[in-house]
Amino acid sequence: MAAINHTRIDLARRRRGLTKTKLAEGAGVSARILTDYLSGAKKPSEATLAALAIVLEMPVEFFSGDDIEEPMIDGVSFRALSSMTARQRDQAIGAAAIAMQLDDWIRARFKVPAPDVPHLRNLPADDPEQSVSHAETIAESLRNRWGLGERRAPNMVHLLEAHGVRVYSLAQECADVDAFSFWRGDVPYVFLNNYKTAERSRMDSAHELGHLVMHAHGGPSGRLAEHEAQAFGAAFLMPKRSLLADAPRSATAAQIIHAKRRWNVSAMNLAHRMHRIGLLSDWQVRSTYIQLTRRGYRDGEPRGIERETSQILPKVFAALRDDGITRPQIARELHITTHDINSVTFGLTIAGGASDPQSSPEPTNPGKPELQIVP
């Protein structure tokens, strides 16, 4: 039996959201013995390791090998870390660790766009209003840098990928966790929750872009950082001059519902942004919120837009399919499950034949194929 890495047992436990007590019960060992396994003080027998693998839904091979890199918690832009449970946080970090493994596997075989996300540090400000204004200015600056001008932002996932951001999805068991982002060296990552409306997921993409741009090297944290990132996201998706030119003044809820499709945002976000730039008064925006809530727009988006998803991953999967490489093969190479791959790749699959040969054929192209990404 290959050498067992105790850190991988604990990562799998956290990834599956299991307490030590539940894992010990499932594997038929005492809590004390399990603690010894997780600390590396003792090694489980082959039979015990097989039992742990069943409970953790991981191949036995996963528990051998080097430590798996995980993002540092203090570098991750969790929306409300103080109110998250340890289980929610650990499952999200575990999902990110699996995605980073998959990302390394992809980058070893394909040329993907190099990161082009500048660090435009927000100015420190004691006044939250001034800080939010700075964030809006930074959003406008990045729009200009990326050649968007006043145009509607395109598919946000495609845009992020075109500028070198690695975008992955959160597993269903992380449905209560908001989107988050972090830097891994010089590579930015964004994780999106697939269980929100498409409009709000699009705002989450812009919000996390704000964190990557403004908070890469410290700065404000907590509520102020979230206000800045939200202001950045709103300004990035709904530029002030664009709204002033095209949004209806003193709009009714019905007009806002109609207008939101121009910017592909939620009705609530559009109303809030219009109030921010003076197109709705305090009274008007409060009245609009009430009307939108009555129409079902508080927690949903009736007749919403199509969900934005990855452009890179389907291209990767198509190229792999052409070389006869299947998801089970990738999972075996990474010593994870196909479910783990699906959960971080927007549920996309490698279309094509169902065959799963034991060894991958030699690539037809010895060089790394370069993925063409259109923002």
C-alpha cells in the first residue's frame, strides 16, 4: 500500500462536510483513533482506509501523494465569513482545492489566456461614501482598459476567462455559500454559485472581479470591502453615463423590469443603481422595491436571462473528447470522482462516446493546443 497522507483524509472530510464524529462512526473507528489518523500520529490499515474511502466517497488512491494545495482562508473573499459555519467554509475551500487540481491538469495540456487583471488599489478612506465612489471610479478605469467603454458588459464569465481569470462553479452542497474569489500567486480564481438567479450570478462575477482588482494586497476588509466590491460590480455592469443616457427617469417598477434586460441585471440591482446616480428619489426607490417585491423580484427574476457559464471548459472537453479522453480517466489521474469534476465545472460533461479505455491515447498534437476565447 502506498504511503498514506493524513492531510488528504482531513481534506476529504472537510470537503464532504463531515464532522470527525460522523466520519469515525461511518468508518467504524473511535473518535480518538480517527484523530490520530487525521494528525498523522497513526496510519489506518488497508481495511480501515477502504472504509474511510467509502464514507468520504473518494478513491482509496486519493489518500496517497503530496499535500493538496488549498487557498488560504484569509485570502479568500468570503462574503460573510463571520456568519458562515465552519462546515460551509470548509466545504467551499475543499471545492476550491479540487478545482485547483483540475486547473493545473488543464494548464499542463492547454494554453489558456494569461491573467490580465490589474491591481488598482482602492484608496483608504474613513468615509464609506468616499470609498464607494473610489470603487466606482476604478470600475470605470477597468472598463476603459478592457475596451468596453459604455457598452453593455458581455457574458461576464467569458469576459473573465478572456482576461485570464479561472472561473469554476460551486457544488450543490455549497449552495448556501456566496460566490468567492482569491489570488493563487499571479493567477486569479472566481467561484460562482449556480443556485442563484442568472442575473445575480452575473452581478457576483462583477463583484468578485472588484475584490480581485481592489483587494489583492490587503486594504479594507469585512463590510467596507463588501460595499466597495458591490459598488464596483454595479458600476462595471451599469456605467453611469450609459444609465443617464438610456434608463427612464422616475421609472415605474414595470419600466425597470423592461429596462433591466438592456444591462442583464436584476430589477432590484437596477433600481438601486438608478437611485445611486440620481434617477430615482429616496421615496421612488422605496416604492419601487415594494412593487418589485410584490411582483416576485426580491428573491427571483421571472423570465430571467440565460445563465452565463464557462467558454473555456467546453472547449477543453471537446478537445479531450477528440483525443478519446473521458471524464473517468481524468478523475482517475487526479484520484478524485467524476462527481467532483462535474461539481466545479458548471455540470458540463465531455460529450461523445461512453467508452472509457484504461489508458489515454497519445495526443494527436504534441504541443499544447491554444484555446481561442472571445469575450
